[in-house]
Amino acid sequence: MDMKIQGGRAAHVAAIRERAEAEMKAMGVDEAFIDRLVETFYGRVLQHPTLGPVFDVRLSGRWPEHMHKMKSFWSSVAFRSGAYGGKPVQAHSGVANMSPDLFPQWLALFSATLADIAPNPEAKAWFMATAERIAKSLTLSLFYNPALDDPGRKLA
């Protein structure tokens, strides 16, 4: 790749990160908040009667690794740091008892967690909007079947 293009790309990426960091700082979001959000939320997930068993079966013996990965994920999303390099769709594929109806429950629990610990309404709104996009993307990736929505297959 041309050095001029590489330099321009690096500057662009740096500018995106700087804007994200400034936006998060203005909302009172830092790495300590990300850690608290992930720890609090997944603590509640484990206690949830529906979500807890699904997560615990999948992550049994690997919770510390998962927590580290989720902190890296949310940090990367919030600060545009590039710290997360996982594949969320593949990670959620084939999870026993995973169903589309779990996502609204996940979002409700995430919202309740943010209501309790977010530094302000702006931070809560930003993280909820992001979580909703993620949930929608995962739901579509994991459960959408275009054949079921084919107008040619529907009865008149």
C-alpha cells in the first residue's frame, strides 16, 4: 500500500479514536466504568432465571476469560480502540438454548444495570443504543432465514 495512503489512514483512525475518547470523557465514561459495567451486568446475568443457565452452560470454567473479552469488547466499542478482535456471531452460533426471545431479556437486564450505574443519562442512552444495535445484528445473523420472508412463498 502506498505510504501516503497508509499515513492518511492512520491519521483518520487516530482522529476517530480521539473523538470517541473525548465523547466518552464528556459522558463520564472511562475504563473503570467499562469494568464496572461488565462485572455488574454479568453478575446479574448469572442470577437471571432464564439468561443465567444459558450463559453458565456455555461459559462454565471460562468466566474469567469471558469477562476479560467483554471488557475488551466494550472498551473497543466505546473508545474505538481496536482492542477487541473476536468474532461475536461465531461465538454465539450453536449455543445451547439460544433463541431470539433471549435478546429482549438481555437488553432489559442491560438497561436496568445502566440505570443503576451509568454516570448520567447520556452515557446510559449511548450504551443502550449500542447494545440494541448489537442485539439486532446478532439476532439477524443467528436467526434470520430469508426463505421464511420470501414474498413468493407466502400464501395469498
